[in-house]
Amino acid sequence: MRQSPENIKLGSVLQRAFYGSSGRVTLFEQRNFAGRRLDLSSDCSRLSDRSFPERCNSVQVESGAWVGYEHENFRGRQYLWDMSERGEYNCYDKWCAQADHVSSVRSVKQDTNPARAQLYERAGYSGKKMDIQDDVPNLMSRYSLNRIASIRVMGGAWVVYQEPNYRGAHYVLEKRDYNNFSDWGSQNSTVGSMRRVRFS
């Protein structure tokens, strides 16, 4: 039996509401939202396939949250673009980058559970344990610890930064268990700060 256009439209709305829509993001070649642009509403493993240069100097997030990667196929340094700062990044240092090179982009999966994560001092969920439900601008001052080797994300999505006050290399963690820091893409267990991803 064929579905009516109204039912198909309603189904897609309900599906987006249930799974969380990926949203929309626009990448610009030049600073201050100028030059060539690329609109994305889904993951892109190679920006070069979309005739967009691998130079990205500003970003506007219309909805959702996104991760830009230094290399193709979602590898290398990560750059988070979410709805903090109204989703506007007028130059690459706003997302803690050292250069304007971005080769792939993916959306961050939304999770409707309340934001919550368990941080462990050592790999395999052992050693000192911390439960967090809100942003932590400085792990050392709050918990006397700046090394986290495993993390369980119980709700929401989080960003782990190597330096305090949400600076430096960072990694986006979605809802799952990370047995070791290499599971979230880091080469060491240094964590200076951590915050929730803003989807709205």
C-alpha cells in the first residue's frame, strides 16, 4: 500500500524527532563568512569531492553540532562546531585550530538523555572516578587531576580539551564507553577541561 505524501512527511518529521536531526552547517573558504561556501546537512568524508577547497576559515552552524577533521575519512585533529557562541565562527582560531585545513566533516549524534559522564584516572575504568553532569573549565582545580584515561558517556555528547578553559586539542565524545584515551583519538591522557556539546 502506497503512503500518502502527508504520511511520508510526518514519518520523516517523527524520525528526525526520535533520532535527532543532523542539522545544517555552512563552511566558508575565507574569514568572516566570505568566499566559496559549502552547505552540508549530512556527513562528508571528502570535502574535495564537493569541489570545495580544503581551506576553511569560517563556519556557521544553523542547527545541530558538527566535527571538522584535518584529514579525509574523519581522521586527524578534530574541530567542534556547535551552537555555543550562536553557532558563528568567523575565523579558525575560534575553534582552536592552528591552520585552516579541513578535509572531512560529520554531524555529532544527539542523545536526549540528561548530560552525564564518568571519568576515570586509569584505563579500563579504574582508579579515581568522577561523575560529571555539567561543564568543567578546569579539572585540576575541581578534582586535583589532569589525567583521564577512560570515560563512560552516559548521556549527551561531550568535548574533552587538553588544556583548561576549553582550549587546545579537543575530542568529541558521543554516548558510549571509551576504554582508553586512544579510543577518543588522543595520544595521551592529559585532560584540562570538558564541556557538553550544545545542540541548540
